[in-house]
Amino acid sequence: MDIHERLRSLERENAILRQQLSILRAQFTASLAAHELPFDMVFHQLPIPMVLFAPDGLSVAMNRANEQLVATPIDQVVGRYNIYNDPAAQKRGFVAAFEAARRGQIAAMPPTPYDTAEAEIEGRVVDQQFWAETTYFPIYDHMHRLVLIGEMNRDVTDWVRIRDEEQRLTAELYERERRFAALFDQLSIGIVVIEESGRIVDCNQAIATMLGFERDELIGTIIIHRTHPDDRNTDLLLWEELLDGKRDSYTVEKRYLHKDGHIVYGRMTCSAVRDKEDKITFLVRLIEDISAQRTAEAAVETSRRLLQDIINQIPALIFVKDAEGHYLMVNERLAAFAGYEPQAMIGKGDDELFAPALADYYRSFDREVLRHRRPIQRDDDRWTADGLTAFTTIKFPLFDHEGKIYGIAGIAIDITERRRMERERERIEQQLRETQRLESLGVMAGGIAHDFNNLLVGVLGNVSLALSELPADHPAYPLLAQIEQAALRASELTNQLLTYTGRHQPDMQRLDLSRVVEEMQTLLRSILPRRVDLIVQPSPIPLPIEGNIAQIRQVLMNLAINGAEAITGNGTVTIATEVRDVSADETATMQIGADQPPGRYAALIVKDTGHGMDEVTKARIFDPFFSTKFTGRGLGLAAVNGIVRTHRGMLHIDTEPNQGTTFTVFWPMTTLSDTISTTPPESQPIQAVVEQPLVQHEQSALVVDDEPDVRMVAQRMLRRIGFTVYEAASSAEAQQVLEQHGHQLALALIDLSMPGQTGDELATEILSRYPSLRIILMSGFSQQELPAHLRASSMVSFLAKPFTLSSLTTTVTAALSSHAL
């Protein structure tokens, strides 16, 4: 029997006792009227503890029931003023209740505790504490006079104890409920109490906050409605199994719909609470918000995928193994190289994936890295689908926070292209060194040609002056004429040196390369030895190029003669022309013109069956004066070098010892024209030196050159044709002459290359100060050395060194022809 039922039972007993008391009182009154029973007999037999007081508070009677209750003998109570003399009774309100009874009221005292002193009542010792409920009531006689005050006591110890226990349990229950409520609301895990229908009975603040609702908004709703539609079926199936008793609980991870519409991830455990009959009283769902975990997992997964994407896209083979050699991670390139899918390699070792020899190599490499505890790099070559591939592999150990090795990682980089580029770089560096060597030789040859031309000015100029002074029948005339011819041949030699340097710019015209070769057949057959057969295979279509006919013929003749001289005994020289599309890779292999752009070229091919060349000879064949023969000047191929570079062409040599040599010259092609000529323009006839001076009245000229011999010859020639001549050894001296005689000068003959202020700079300054002055610039190089603004000026002419009296006269005449002196 629980506390509540016990309390209700005591209340019923109390009511019954009150009723019995009323009945007894009535019976007692009736009995007294009918029978005159002794009061003491009746009073002491009453089962209700009672005490009778005189109105003044004197205790006049106490029955045995009360004696048993208070464990105090009757004689210790009767005859005393216990109520008024007991301070405790006054304090507890007994006096007030007694006074109320004296006023005719029934006054009930609440249950009051009593501590009985040790006493012996009817042979038994009593030492106890009890609770009594005391009621004071007035007693009247038949005249309705107050004669007694009755005190009725009821032992309510059991009731009080039950009440106290109930209060204690109630307080404990309240405390538990309070703690549970606090725990219920303060738990970070959402708690939802639901009925079998799925309707929410109660929920805590955590789930309300998790879903963005107030608690009152959730209570009464169906919990499944807050689940994402895609996750409801799984939850409902498990819910039905729980209701059917097939399971006591279940846990799922699913998505919930937040009030604002976004998704909340939760881990939900649902349990059923059953009574003694195993019937479900209610169900509880514990919901943990795992959105942050999912977000972290998503971030980790994103990082993992990012890392995997990065290593997949790195142009290298990448892997990670554990300490036992099992693959933990591979990128797609490594998997493709090994012939597997990436996931198929995870968890396997090298012996499960590769051939035994290769697996042994990989394992030994791993063991070496683990043994030395440091990165190790190796270069090796492997056969792949693309052929032999060069790799450089770096393997390194992986350490944990305690410094223990837990794995090994590696990266293998395909260095095939790098190897090729290194070889290409070496080739280009070699080519650059060769180009620099040739440029150095070109600078030297150009310097020699320039200085030699200055020397030839003195020789050729003085000879031409001497010949102009002597009659043709003079004994010295033939000797001087031979000197002049030798000087002219020397001048041709310097022109070849200038052609080698690329600083001799010839006149260009539109040509058909095939026609040039066809027209040269007869001449070449007459020049080559009879033991050498000449085969000409011209292109069936025109090959239009822009070039100098004389120089192209010189290239063809030099290559043909060079090929014939390379043949010992009988042999063949084949000359062919054709169209070639040259790629960028092919231009890189050219001996001359490797910097030219790829495209369509007209190819001149000269092939011989001679002894060929080794690499040493091949590297030097374009050097001036280098020759493998004991005869010749050694400028043939050097001139070819300069001509090809002047025409912005390319040249390739294919040769090996005892395998012959093939020279292929590539000329840039131009658009086809109907006016393609192979006939060189006719040279202007050199005007004869007139007996009379060129200048009819006295005119002045200025000669500026840092070479004394050149100044002397130029002065003599200008005086010979009628000029008054001033000379200057530098631009500074020329400025001084101009300050004194500038307005008298009609002509200035200036060397292009001088130390300090150069000839072109001096000419530009003179034109700005003396616009009517005619200028002739002299140079041992070609006219192309002049700046463009001077070449375009009608006031400037060019005179090539060395020059004769006749060529000087012709140049002066042309310079002055548009100006009346």
C-alpha cells in the first residue's frame, strides 16, 4: 500500500471515530437518563483518550485510554493546572484552544508531538514519542451552564509519520523532478517524448534550438514531419519494428528540416518505455546534432579529395606506403603506369602488383630509405607505352610525432623531356659557341677586309692616278696595269671576306632557283673533272626567291666544286631543287640559319659521293681559309656561309666519313611573279677620265679620313678633277675646317668608320648646317652600313673602298649632277 492510500485510510478512520464519538455521546446521555451508571465506569471504559477540566483549567478527570496514550499516571495529571502552568502548552497554542472552548467553541489543535518520560504503566515501561491530535470542547449541564471543558486526544502518530513520509517523498520527488527538469532542459542532446502515434508529448530546449522552433511549437506535432522526406522511409520501418516489439530501440543518422529550411544532421536513438504488462506507455527519442561533425567530415573529405585531385594532377608518379610496404595512397598517373585502377592498388604490396624483379627493386629501395631514415633519390629508365622513359625517383620516410617511422612516400618525375631539353640545350650551347666563334671570325675577317681595303686605296688609287698621267705606249704603263689588276683581285678577295661576315649587301632581284640551276649546267660540266658525273634534277615547278644572281651562282659553283674535289676517283655530284616545308624542329638542326622561322623554302641540294667528313672537319668547314686540300684559298664555303646568312636562308649538312656529303641550302620563297629574271642588271659603263678638269671653275672639297694614305690619294684625285681640297684626320678637325671654309665647300668625302664621332654622325650634322653641301661617304663595307636616313637622302652618295680615279670621278659626277656649281 502506497503513502497516498495510507493517508486516505487514516482520514477515513478519523471520520469514523468522530462519528462513533457522537454516537457514544448520545448513547451516554440516553443511558444516564435511563440508568444511573457510575461516571467513572463509563469514563474509564471509553476507548477515546480524554481529560476533563474545570472551567478554570483544573484537571478533574483523565481516563485510562489517555493514561495509556501519554504514559503518565492519572494521579500525576488530575488535580493540577497542567495547561496554564506548562510553558510548552502555552507556546504550542493549547491555552488559546482551551480559552476558545471556555467561550463555547470547539477548538482542534493540529497534530502535536509528545515525548513521554520513562514510566511504568500497568507493568510495562514506556519511553516513546507520539503525535496526538487534541480537541477542546465545552460541556454544559441541563441548564446549559458550562460545567466542564473536555479534552479529547487521538493518537495520530502513524498518520503523521505517513504524512511526513509522504511529504519527504513528495519533496524528494519534487527535487528529482526539478533535477530531471533541469537536466532535461540543459542537456545538449535533444530529448523528445512521443506517443505511439508519433505525436510529441514533451521535448527539451535542445531539440527546439536544434530545429529552430519554440518548445510549444513542437509539442503536439508529429515528429516524423521534421525528418527529411528522403530519410523518412528508413525511420518508419524501424519505428514499426519497435512498436511491434521486434526491437527495444534503434539508432539511425538522418537529416532533419530546420524551421528556416536548411538541413540539420542528427544521430537519433529511439527507445520504448513499457509498463509491467509490457505495454508501451511512451517513447523517447534522443537526438544528437552531428551537423558540425558532418561539416568537419565534409571538410576532411573535401581536403582529402583536394589532396587526391592535386596529386592526381601533378605530372609525377606519387604514392604512400605503410611500414610493411602496403600502398595507402596512389595517384592516377602511378596507377595508369602500373596498369591498375587506383583503388585496386590500395592495401597491396609490390609483389602483388609488379613482376618479381621490379618488385624486388622497389622493396630494396624502400628498405634502404627505412634503414637510413632519410630521403634517397635515384634516376632510372623504364619502358612505357611511349617507349623508354627516364624517371628520377625520390623516396622519403614518414615520421609520427614521436619520431617513429610509420610509412614511406615517394614521387617519381618523368624527366624524359628534361633529358631531351638538356641534350637540346647542350646542342644549342654548342651551336651558340660555334656561332660566337664564327662571329668572332667574322669580326676578324671584317676588320681585316676593312683595313686591307684602306691599304688597297693607296695602291689602287695611286696606280690609277699614275696610269692617267702616262700614255698607253709608255714602258711603265703595262707594269702599272698589272699592279692595278692585282689590286682589283685583292679587292675581290676582301669582298669575299665581307660576304663571309654578312656585311656585304648585294643587290637583290626576283629569281627562279630552278632556272638558275638549269642555266648553270653547261658551265658546271665544263668546270668539273671528267671523272665526276654531274646529275641535275631541277624542280618541275618554279621556285621563286629573292636574291643576288651572282652570289647564288657562286654558292652553286662553290658547292659543286667542293663536292667534286671531295671525290677520289670516279663519282657523282647531284644537284636538285625542290620545295621543302621546314618545321621548327628541323630549323634547330641547321648548321647555318638555325634562328630562321619555320615555313616553306626553296631547297638547293648538292650531293656528292666523296669521302665525307668527320665532326671535327664539319665544325670548321665555314672558317675562312680553312681547307682540307693543299690548293685553294679556303674561302669558298666561308663565302657560302655569308651569302646564305645575307639571304636569310639556312644550310644543313648531312655527312659521315666514307658516306659522302649532302649540302641543302634553304632559300626563303616569295610569291610567284611573271617577271622572274636570271639576268643580272647591266652595269653602268665607267666614264672615261676626261682630259679637262671636271670642275670648270674653282670649287672646294673636304676629305675626312683617319688613314693618311687614303686622305693623300683622295686629295690627289680630287685635285686631278679640279677641286681645291681641304683635309681632316677626324671629325673634330673636320668641324674646324667647316668653321673656316664651310660655305665655300661643294663636296665632302667622309670615311664612314672613324674613331670618336663616326662618319655618318658627322654627315648628319653637316647636312643640318649646310643643306646644299654634297656628301660622299666612303667605306670598306657595303652601302647597307649607311643609316637609313642617309641612304634615302639625295644629298648623300656612297663610294666603296678601294676606289680608282675612274670610280671616284663617276661617284663625284653623280653626286654633283643634280646641283649647278
